[in-house]
Amino acid sequence: MRVKKGMTASRRHKKVLKQAKGMQHNRTRSFRLAKQAVTRALQYAYRDRRNKKRDLRSLWVARINAAARDNGTTYSKLIAGLKAKNIMLDRKVLADLAVKEPGAFAEIVKAAAK
């Protein structure tokens, strides 16, 4: 007796079509197009999970630099001063302080400048 793949194939198709939900045109209806679109979407998602870290770091650096210039110094001088004074604050925290607590950030800049 031969084995037919009816249930296996339909489950696989259903899974891919469910992942393609929200896409446009035939990608939500045609298995072949849905499979291509989902594969590409998963590749982009994998790549961009890594790029997100890079993008956020550059955003933090830009925010710190802008706040540092408001306080009369530059980003590189601020970071060098913090390292020299052994003040261990990462860029995420510094950027958050620069945006939400400008007074506290100004105190940090003063401490790094001494």
C-alpha cells in the first residue's frame, strides 16, 4: 500500500500560509509565493536582530554627543574623561540620562572634565 502525503503536505502548507498572514496579494494565498516570502522575511529578521544592536548603539552615541556639546565638550572627550575617572556608565545609560535627566548628565560631564 502506498503512503500518500495529504495530511503532511496540508499541515506544512497551512503552517507557511499562517506565517505569510498579513502579507499582500498572492503571498497569502499561493503556497509557492508564500514560501518564498516567508523564507526571505525570516532571513531579514535574522539579519536585523543583529543590526538592531548596531543601530541602537549609533543612536545612543548621537544622543550623548548632542548632550555633551550642549555642556561644552564633545563625545570623544567625554568618553575619555569617564574612562580616566573610572566612571563605569555604558552608552545606553548615558543616552537615557542625556534625554530624561539633563541635570544629572551635566553633573557627569563636570565630573569627567575635572
